[in-house]
Amino acid sequence: MSGTDLLDGGEVRKGAVEAIKGFVRSRGGRLTPDLDTGYERVLRLGGTPLAVRKDAELYGLIYLKDIVKPGIRERFDQLRWMGGR
């Protein structure tokens, strides 16, 4: 989990869904089933779900998707040739 503290005393955090859920609960916030639905949907699509909250309020979900860059196969081949595993 990472984030920032705001000048007005508020807190903004983003991170793994379970970590954010725990943080929201610890601040007396409430969670809705929409978070779990979105979480499962992002996973099914091959992404990494990150939750965002401000203070005790859940703001939403980020769909994080890694992009495989051109030439990555060759880079791994080089690492293996050099003894990397």
C-alpha cells in the first residue's frame, strides 16, 4: 500500500484490494459488494486490481495491465545464455 497524507489531514492510499479493505474497515468505513465484483472482473481479464481510498471511503478500482515490450524474448534468451534463471 502506498499513498500520501493531504494538507487538510486526509489520507489517500492505493494498493492490493485486501490491504485497502482492511484499512477502510480500520477507519470505520463501509465496503460494498461492487469492490469484490470489480476485483474478480479485473482478475478474469488478466489485470492486476488495485483499490483506492480516501480516508474511510473507498474511491474505486484501478485496472493495472502490464504490456509485454518488443524484444523481451531476446532479452530473456540473453539472460539465460549468461546463466540467469
